[in-house]
Amino acid sequence: MFSTLLLLAAAPVVPAGQPFTCTPVRVWDGDGPVWCAEGPRVRLAGIAAREMDGSCRSNQPCPDATAVLARDALVRLIGVPTGRSMEGHVLIKGPAMRCTSVGNGVGNRTAAWCVSPVGGDVSCAMVRGGWALRWDRYWRGHECER
């Protein structure tokens, strides 16, 4: 267990423009991070969801959906819940997603556009469902993949 936590703490940031695979294993909230079995932690690009305490940061869009609804929707879009971690993450099992990095998503997170075999373009699905809002500052002309 300690080695798993150590590995997750040392998550690499995938360089901007680089495609990568993310097999989701845990989720924190509606815009991430999504923890990938391959190492990266993904902050979903182009969207904003509520923080788990229900708040919104002053510099980002604030959706009506609660943090729990957004987190649970994200889990369903990328896999199925299998439990909870000691830290409060939802543990999940899901198929590998195709992601493309847009660079550092603050700290050791990779901001990325991801497409899941379950829910399609994840950022777009979160916006369509009303669980997150498009964040124009970071959307940058993204076209939703079906």
C-alpha cells in the first residue's frame, strides 16, 4: 500500500501535445483529478466543476450541479465505482481512455482532453450533462469528439 501511495505521489506531468493512455483507478471531483494506472493524474481540460466542499473558486465558472453529482457523473462516464480510498477518492474500474495533454494542470496534474469508450469526450459530456461548465479560457476552440 505504501509503495502505491508513493507511486501516486510522484505522478508525472505529460508534456503538452503528447497523447497518452489513462486507465482510470480513482476520481476526486467532477473535473479531476482522475488518477491513471499508468501514473498521470488528469485534470480534465476546458471545464470547471464545484470543489468537493461545494464551493467554486472565484476565478472560474460555477455550475449549478453539486460536487457529489458532478463527481458521480464523471465516475459513470469513465467506469464503475468499486469503493472508497482512505482519502475519500472514489475507486473505479474503467477501460483505458485516449488522452492528449495540454500541459501542466497545476502541481503534478496533467491537464488533458480525454475520450472514454464509456462516455466519449469526457469534458464535453460533463458540460452537456450540466455537471460542469465550459471554461472558455481553457477550452480554446476544442471540438467535441463523438
